[in-house]
Amino acid sequence: MWQTRILVNVRRMQTMKTPETRTTGTTAPGMPGMDMNRAGLGTAAWMSAGMMEALAAMGSEVVQFVAARIAEDIKTQHALLTCKDVVEAQRIQGEFVKTALEQYTASTGKLAQLGAGVMTASMPGRAKDNDPV
């Protein structure tokens, strides 16, 4: 998966010390002369592996949410196209709204937790600040 390749490259960049990376921080390790900013990877140089993993988890959650919502939309459209009367259509729409609110609420909670994980991963020394007083 592309996320795994990025994580491997980020870990490799974090462990390699070359004169170029010590002075500018934008040259790719093992690739002298490659300017990471021009290659579109300038921000990847400062991202930790933990941060990349947390961002990948957030992306995965968003994709799963969108897939679930599309499946629910298709199910609802099919039910509406085959319903026989207005009362049944209202029931179908009510179930759709109820399910949508439940899914949005659950996904928002997950994304908030994952977002906190991104912040913790980006500042590993500050994780103790999240402890209760």
C-alpha cells in the first residue's frame, strides 16, 4: 500500500544522516541532488513516522465513512423507487436521516480521537500534557 511505502521512506529519512540533510533538511537521503521541495515532498521531511501513521488512519476512516454513506444512499434510493405509498416513503426517509445522523456522529467521534493522535504523534514529548491533573 502507498501509505506503507511512505512510512518506510520517512523512517529511512529519519535515520540517515548526510551532510545535505544536516544543513538544509530538504535533500532526500540516498539521493544526492534531489530537492525534496521541488519533488513535492518538502513537508514529508519533518513528519514523524507516528504522525504519518495517524494521518493514514484518519484517511482510512474518512474513506470507510464515505463508502458506508454511499452504500446507505444506494439502499435508500432502491427502497424509495420500490415503495408503494407516501407513508412508506416517509418511513424510509426517516430511517435514512436517523442512520445518517448516527453514522456522522460516530465518525466525528472517531476523527476527533484520530486527530488527537495526530497531534500527539507530531509532538511526542508533549504527550504527558494530556494526562489529567
